[in-house]
Amino acid sequence: QVQLVESGGGLVQPGGSLRLSCAASGSIFSINVMGWYRQAPGKQRELVADITRTGSTNSANSVKGRATISRDNAKNMVYLEMNSLKPEDTAVYYCYARVSIRRLTGLRENDYWGQGTQVTVSS
């Protein structure tokens, strides 16, 4: 099994910055994609940003220019740095990973989610 553990959430003032971290552990052969999603109350979960093993990134229009995603393949970690935070960034942020797991018959790809970390942007 694979576990994803997020950290770094909390209360931030508008215009402030934060850094979220996610560590993956377990029976991992490789992590093909890691990313961050968020869900605000009453809204659908949405992609914030993701990154492939080779460093290709995608990000939501709502955070372009304000968010940077990065990963450390050796440590199986992904990071999200955000600045110029706005109240509308308030949400539970979830770490996501698409992981290749070794089985007796070969490799199998599965998606995993962290428990989420609350980010609140408010004065």
C-alpha cells in the first residue's frame, strides 16, 4: 500500500505565502505523476497543479503565476509553493500521486490521495 502525508497547511493572511509538502511511502516502484488538488466547501475538487516524473507541469488558471510545484524523486516528495494568496484560495488541499506498484505479474498503476490539509486565507 501507498500512503501520502501532507503538511504545511494553516492560516495565512491575504497576500502571504505558504509551502505545502507531501511525502509518499510504501511499496513504490515509481511515482509517475504527483500533484495537488483542492476543494472548497460546496465546490468540486479541482486541480491546482501536477508534475510528471520528468518535470513537466500543469497548473490551474486560477493559480498561474502564484503557484510553483516541484518534486524530489529521490525522496518521493512533492511541494507546492504559493504566494499572493487570496481568500478564494481557502480550501482543503489534497496530495495526489499516480504510482506504479510492483506485483508478481508485473507493474500496476494506481492513484492515491492524501488525507488533506486545510489552508485558510483570511485576516
